[in-house]
Amino acid sequence: MIRPFSLPDLNSILQIEGQSFPIRALLSRFTRPASLLGWPALTLPNGMSKEGLPTGVQLVGPPDSEERLLILGHRLEEALGWVTKFPIEPRFP
């Protein structure tokens, strides 16, 4: 499971223990396997960052499970009230 995070500037460089890593490459490592394997994926809002930006959770299903994944996403949104709690428009402090 991937922890929620706010999206940084995609063109920036992150320094980790003296090594430079492009942010875009670091973030795409979470989505690349599902994309290459043709697995359906769905991202749902699940909160707000301290900066007022929306965060999300990504669900990935096995091949040909698009319908199940969409039903699951819809049921999660309804059960947890994410749509009303976390609107799409960002809030600014």
C-alpha cells in the first residue's frame, strides 16, 4: 500500500544521501508496474495535506477487473463519505 502524499513539482530534483533523483521518475515507479502489465487502476481522494491539497489512494486490480474496481471505488466513496469530506477543489491555508 502506498501512503498518501502531496504532489511536488514534477520537474524538481530530490537529494537522497548525496544522490540526485528526478521527482517524476520516483513517482512513476508506483504506477509503472500496473501500466506495463495492463492492470486497471483507480485513484480515490482520501484526505488533504497540511497545504490544503488533496491526497489519494490508488487501487489496482487484476487483468479484466475494471468493473469490479469501479464498483469497489464507488462503494468505498459512499461508505467512507470521501466525496463530501474531501472535495476535488484544493483549499488554501
